[in-house]
Amino acid sequence: MSPLSISQNLEQIHSKIRHSCEQNGRNPHKVKLIAVSKFHPISALEEALQAGQRIFGENYVQEAQEKSLFLRPKYPDIKIHLIGPLQTNKAVMACEFADAIHTLDRPNLCKALKKASEKTGKLPDLFVQINIGHEQKKSGISPEEADDFIEHAQSLFGDKVKGLMCIPPHGEPALPYFQHLAEFSKRHGLKELSMGMSSDFELAIAAGATFVRVGTAIFGARPV
Ligand SMILES: *Cc1c(COP(=O)(O)O)cnc(C)c1O
């Protein structure tokens, strides 16, 4: 059996999103799909763009910038969301082309982004990443420090801080982690919740996700 095309995959994801919204009493217009395109060639993004997809998730600043430079002239309404760990020395670049950063997770990065936004006159939408499973090797602010850190980010960036992001521990039931992230966002009056990937975006929607980040289920396995 031949694999489905990118546009067919997108259709399937949208129908699953609608179904999950129906089941959980959510408004489907409040759940946006980020097509995670890291490592995939520009031709794959163009196929998705032609099918109507506009928001793309990328992990690496350089790769994301190249794709942005190539695609934006043709698709001015494309949105590039940076979803990978961000080094402070990439803050200027990120401010120049990214529409959103999902991985604000430490005071140093806040400082770098503040400076970068003053230098470039631009600031992407910001999401605070919380290391919701207390994992040693995962980035994100720890849940213990998250309340203070969110307030710190809000004091610097005001309502450019749109919401929160998490990646639950691999191989564990994800729902409690998604629900925990949702509690943080309520407490801080944040509207957006970036959570859920190919394997668990329907659960994330049940817990209140407003952005789901789906890669493999749209583009297939990532090239190495
Ligand atoms: C790669 C990546 C995704 C997409 O994962 P899939 O399992 O391919 O859907 C989502 N979020 C982040 C932060 C990623 O790095």
C-alpha cells in the first residue's frame, strides 16, 4: 500500500482534531495545527502550503531561516514557529524571521531576546516551556520555578507572552502532564497551550491544547 500524500495526511489530522474537539466540547477554531517540518525539504513544506497549511514548526534556527527566506515571498502569510531549544546567540536571528518561539525557558534567554528585540524592532510571540516531567535531560523551566519565571517573562514582554509549551516524558501517559500544564496557564491568565504531537495530540486537545505540533503524521518519518 502506498503511503498517503501530505495533503491527505493533513486532511486526516484535521478530521481527528475536529472529532476530538466534538468529544471534548472544544471549539475547533481554537485548535491550530503546527506542521512540524524539521529536516524535511522545502518541497514537502510547499506541498503542505498548497494544501492550505500555513503554520510550520522548526527546531533549528538556521534551517528555519533558510526555509523562511525561500517560502515567505511566495506565501506571505506563512508562519514559522521555533519549537527547539534556543541558544542565546541565535536570539537576534530568531527575532528577525520567526513568528513565535515556544521554548522560552531561562532568564538568560529572556535577557537575550529583550536585547534582540530592541536591536531588530521585532519580537515573536512567546511561549514558556515547562519541563513538566522533571526530566534531567529535557529543556524547560522546572515546575517549581515556573510560576516565578512566567511572571518574570510577563514583566519583560507583557502580552507577547502568549502561553505555555511542554513535551511530556516519553512512554508515560501524557494526559496528566497536559492537565498540569493547563493549570499553570489558567493561573497566569494565558490563552495559548502548545502541547500534543503525532502520538498524543487528541489527548492534548482534551486537556485544552490550542496549538498541536504534528510532524511525523503529516510528513512521514524524518530523513536522517
Ligand atoms: C519534532 C517535534 C515535534 C513533532 O513530533 P512528531 O512526533 O513527529 O509529531 C513536536 N514538538 C517538538 C518540540 C518537536 O521537537
